[in-house]
Amino acid sequence: MEQGLDLTIRHGRIVTGDAIIEGDVGVRDGRIVAIEPGLPPGARDIDAAGRWVLPGGIDSHCHVEQLSGMGVMGADDFYSATVSAAFGGTTTIIPFAAQHRGMAVPDVVRDYAERARTKAVIDYGFHLILANPDDRTMMRDLPEAIRNGISSLKVYMTYDSMKLDDYQLLDVFDLAREHGALVMVHAENNDMIKWLARRLIERGHTAPKFHAVAHDPLAEAEATNRAITLSRLVGTPILIVHVAGGSTVEVIRSAQTLGARVLAESCPQYLFLTAEDLDRAGLEGAKYCCSPPPRDAGSQEAIWQGFADGTLLTYSSDHAPYRFDETGKLPKGERTTFKEMANGVPGLELRMPLLFSEGVLKGRISIHQFVELTAANHADLYGLSRRKGRVAIGTDADLALWNPDREVRIAYDDLHDRVGYTPYEGKVIKGWPEVVVSRGRVVVENGRLHAERGSGQYLRREAPIFAWPPRCSGASRPRAGLLSEALAGAKSG
Ligand code: DUC
Ligand code: ZN
Ligand code: ZN
């Protein structure tokens, strides 16, 4: 090693793209420059004996300092959200710059960038939420945003204030294909939900548990099937976000089997919560209300299976930081109905620890699958592969050192967001990311933050489709062909 190292992480169990190496990671100028045993000392040495050295996580679905469709601003800003993410082993987030009706994309992006710039402690990119696909947006602003590094957008099939109709979806899918962006789809049938909700409310069924009744699994499965069908007509790959129901997993799996280019994501709330959580005493169930809602044990099992067999490629938090008070879950206090509660649950910090404990340590997924689901696949799909998502020479030194033996009883008081509660309070898990490194900087160690406000960098993302055809480990993903096939299809289509 001619030049010295800034940081050497020693004696770890390092998970690279397709191997496990017992040895050291050498870091210089924020990048990984060596992975082998016996590296020389760095300016700083960290002993990782007994610990897994994994890529820092990428959370590609979280809502930070963003106005919701109901007009609610969450409790976390870019500082608290990124601090919380870092403590949970995540080193990159991709939240949403949200265009609401009547808003112009350049204004939305400029405002959002300004919010993030002085606060984020880890790196971040933006997706765009698209609710106003007017001529200016479609012909000028959206292509420009994609060219400028916002290579993915989210559209809604539900929420009156956000939803696009099928005609608009076709237009957006077509434009995404032309410009090489990935479309993320919130797939729920708006009219089914409205129809059910109205009848429930008319009959006085206003408690949180009725949120899960109104958001019937059929509404999710129908919209998912429709989104896939529309995307097939246009030849665009889409990604179905926050898959909750077992029936939706089935819809996606069969479409994939038939060759549809559909990718999918799920989240901790669909693995670890059920609709029964919404039926807690009083309004307590509001803490577990998100859309789609958590389902049942069968659906949890289907999601595990989807992760294990590659039907679902990304695991994100969908962190939506609404407090259990008038600012979030309970705008009308005790009189709040399920229709009025802000939808969403927190999860930035616990996303990875929950999956590590219940997935890896309980043998449901391999350590390589953990890396793919929490980091590598996000990097591939969202145009970050050159820098993020894997422990590999030349990539940013974004790392998390996991102690697999550390037992943790989850308590909100130990977390770093501003939501005021966690849906996972009291749950005992095993494994914790004790040291977290972002671009070679140790940002979390010994339970303390060592990063300055505003030290996170904005990531101008590449169009994943053209710039970096994703690799597939194959070793851990039986359906490994799917991803590259989807993106190759988009390239040629
Ligand atoms: N559903 C969404 O669509 N977004 C934020 C959180 C939620 O529950
Ligand atoms: Zn959504
Ligand atoms: Zn969301």
C-alpha cells in the first residue's frame, strides 16, 4: 500500500457482492480502496472482530419534511430523519420532493433541496412525487428533472388529491420509458376504498381498526394488477411500492412469471404488524395506521416468501413521521375518525435491525439477501450503483458494523426520530449496527453521533437503466434474471 489509509476496519466478516471475506477494509478519501486481510494501519483503526461488515443501508422510500396528500407535515426534518437513519445502519436515503396539484416541479425541487442542504448528516437523493401531470410538467419539467438526477418518480392511484387516472398513468409510464426513469406506484383502488369508508362511517364505524377494513386487500390487488397491465401496454418497468397483502404478492409473482416487467418493494410494517394492531384500546390503533394497512399472518408469510424468492426486491421503511397528537394522527383529538388520521408509521431507524434479527438470524433470508434487500438492489434500481450499496473497491465507504450478538429491547426513548412513539415498542431483537461509516467518516459509534448537520451530500442519480445495468448476485436470488431483464427491456423498448 503506497499511500496510507485514512481508516482501516480490521478482522471483520465482510459481505461483498458475492462472497464473505474475513479480513480488513481500507478506506482513503472517503472510498474503499482495499478489501483483504492484513492491511496496514490507517490513521484510524477500528476492530471489527466478531462483527459483520455490511454496506450502509439505502432507504429508498421515506417521507421527510414533505407535505402529505392530506396536507400534513411530518415531525422529522432532514436532520432528525438522517440522524435516526444513521443510528439504524442506513447511510443513504431517497425521500420525495412532492409536487401537489398546481405546483411546478422546478419550484418543488428547489424548495426541497434547500430544506435538505443544511441539515442532512448522511447522503441523500430525491424522487419526485407527481400529482400534476400537466403539459408543462410532462413536456419540459419532468424530463429536465430526470436529466438532472431525479431518475425515479412516484405516482398514486388513490387519495383524491394525488391520484392519477389510468389515462394519466399511461402518459407518465410512456414518458418514463422514453427518458429512462423508474416509476414507483402506490397501487390501491381509490373508489373501492372510498365506497367502503363511506359506508363504515355512515354506520358509526370510525375507530382506527376500520381503516384496515376500508383498505381491503382486494383494492390493493386490483390496482396492482391494473398498474401492471397499463405498464405492459406501454412497455415500461414499474415498481409497486409498499406491498402489504399476500394476494398482491401473488398478482406480482404471476405477472413476473408471465414476463411482465414489474418490480416490488415491501416494508417492516407488513412483516411485523397486523390489522389486529389497529384494534388496540381507544385510539391507540392510530399509531399503526398506514396505507396499505398491515394485514394478517398469512400476508406476513407471503411477504417473507416474496423476499426470499426475489419477487420483492427492495425493503424500505416508508417512514411517515406523524405524531400521536393533533399535528398528525389525531387532528380532531378524541373525535378523529379513521378517515382523518394521517397515514403512515415511523421506521427509518428500525428498518434494518428488525430484518437482521428476524430475517437473517432466524434463517429466513441469507446475509447476502439482507444486503440486496436493504442496500444493493436500491442502488441498482435508483441509479446509485457506482457509489453506493455494496462493499466493493472504488465505492463510497458507507459501512455498518453489525454486532450479531447484541440483544436490544426496543424503546422509543432510545431512538432518534421525533415521532414520539414506535410501533415496535418492547419487541426484543438481536443484532445491532454499532459503528456506522458514511464516506469514510465514522458517523455513529458507541451510541453517539459524530456527524455535523449539513455534512450529507446530495446525490445526483444516474438513470439506472442506461448508465449501470445492475448486476445480480445469483447466489442468493433464484429469480435473478428479472431485474436485468426488466431494465434491458426498458432500454430497448
Ligand atoms: N402511505 C403512503 O402512501 N404514504 C405515506 C405513508 C402511508 O401510509
Ligand atoms: Zn404510498
Ligand atoms: Zn410512502
